[in-house]
Amino acid sequence: MPRYARSERTALADLLLAVGPDAPTVNEGWTTRDLAAHLILRERRPDAAGGIVLPPLRGYAERVRRRIAAHPWPRLVAQVRRAPLWSPVSNPVTDELVNTLEFYIHHEDVRRARAGWLPRELAGGLHAALWRRVVPQARLALRRFPADLLVQAPGHGECSVGRGGEPLRLVGAPGELALFLSGRQRVARVQVDGSAGLAERLRGANLGM
């Protein structure tokens, strides 16, 4: 059985070593060092990882992340490359379910911050694995968007989301939709069909955590 979380993790670690700790990422204000520290905190510091999504814990999580980021670069990349088996999000039971989307997105965060980037040719199985995660991602990120919004991945499926109203259509490959729905609209290659004003609102919406 393909292990897409592992292959995306390995590819990201290889790229981090190639570009170094000070390369830009798609995440505004974050270098590759910041991104690596985020991934390590998420997997290895369950005491602080809740701050990624819970505002009351955000200050503590950021202090921990900054301490992690101060470690030597080879150590950071080695920790990104090898997930701890005890981690709630990266053990053999949860890894593929939880990390396929996570590491695909962060791999692209580094790739697409570089000049001249091009979309990758993804394996059909990875497209399918990403689509399975895009559907709940879309339902969560767009549940309050004021439109009757159809999200389509040709060859994989479609889902209807939004609060209702004027029709709007978001079309793209599963990986491109995953990037768009995680707040990376500016680097996602998707098509938005509908009124210009509503389409622009969707492209500028705060969709990330």
C-alpha cells in the first residue's frame, strides 16, 4: 500500500536540506526554519501543539516553536524526516490519515515560494488520497461562505458547500484545491466560476486555521 505521508515527508526533508534554513515559504513571514520548527512542535510537543488551533494556547506554542527553531539546522531536518512512533499524529495508525495532507501542503509551501516553480505530476493514488481529505476540508473552511458553492475535482468528485445564495464553482485538481482551502489561494491553480465580486471574495477569504 502506498505511503503518501511518508513520501511527502521525505521529499520535504530533502528539499529543506537543499534550500537551507533561510529560504522563503508561502507562509507569510516564515522561513524554512520556522516551518520545520512548526512541524516538529506539532509532532513532538503535544503540550504545545494545541496552540496551533486554540487561541488561548497560541502564545505558549509560539514560544516553544521559537526555542525549537534555534536548534542546529541538520537536527531540525532530521527530526522532520523521522516521525516519533509515539506521536499522536504520526504513529503507524494515524500517520497516513493525518499527515498526507499536512506534508503535501508544507512541501508545496517550500516549492511554490521559489522562482520558476511548476505544479508536480502527482500519482493518481495521491490525487485520490488528497480528494478524500479535501471534501471535509471544504465543508469546514467554506461552511459559512455566502454562496451556493460547488467544489469540483474533475475525475474525482464534487461536493456542495457554503451557506447558500448565489451560485459559485471552484474547480481544480485535488492538490490545488487543498492548497486553496488551506489559505494559499495565491499559489493554487484553480478556476473560480461565478460573479466577479463573489469570486474575488473567495480568493481573498481567510480560509486557513
